[in-house]
Amino acid sequence: MIGSCGQPANLEDIFESVVNLEQQHIQQGYNEGFKEGIELGKVEGRDVGLKHGFEVGEELGFYRGCINVWKAALEIEPTVFSTRVHKQIKQLEELVDKYPVLEPENESVQDILESMRTKFKAISATLSGNLEYEGYPKSNNTEF
């Protein structure tokens, strides 16, 4: 049998099967790469989420610790801070309590965190203290 180009029909079938085979390999490679990318993306996303969650938790813990110290000082000597500072401490505590720890997708988390940082800086400045959250302590290469 002769094909449309004067070639035997089976020769056209051979070229068509070669082109189809190439397309099949391209699609198979794409599918495998896509599947691997999804898996790696999940792993990387989890690692980034854990790191970010730890950093936020650490910062919240720092603020909570400061609040506890200030409240303890107020229990011992109620007039140690002005009423303005006392009010700011209470507002900071409310912000820390309000932070949606178990709702990471809550859109207000960044706003609340920024409000906490601002309130903490205001309290620290009012107390003429040099308190500042600097994150996890850096290694200073000192041997113990």
C-alpha cells in the first residue's frame, strides 16, 4: 500500500509512532516532575512554617515573661509604675492573650504582632529601660 506522499503507509506509521512516543515521554516526565515538586513543596512549606511558628512563639514568650515580671513588681509595690504604664502593661497582656496561636491562617496575626511590638516599645521607653526583643540569642563563640 502506498501512502499520500508516495511512501509506504507503514513508514508514515513509524514516524507517527516516534512522534507519539516522544510526546508520551514528555508528558510522563512532566507528570513525575510535578508530583515530586508537590511533595518537595510540602516538605519545604512545613519547614518554613515550623521555623516561623517557633520565632513567633519565642517572641510571644518574651512579651509574656516581661508582663509577668511587671505584674509581680506591681503586686509587691502597686505604685512602682504610673497608672499610664500600668494601663499599657494591661493592654499588652490583652494583645498577647488575643494572639490567635492556633489559627495560623488568621489574617489579623500580623496586625496584632505589630501592635504588641509597638506597645512593648512604648512601655520600655516610658520605663526608661533598654529592653528590646532581639530574637534567639546569637552564639558569641565563647567557650565554657
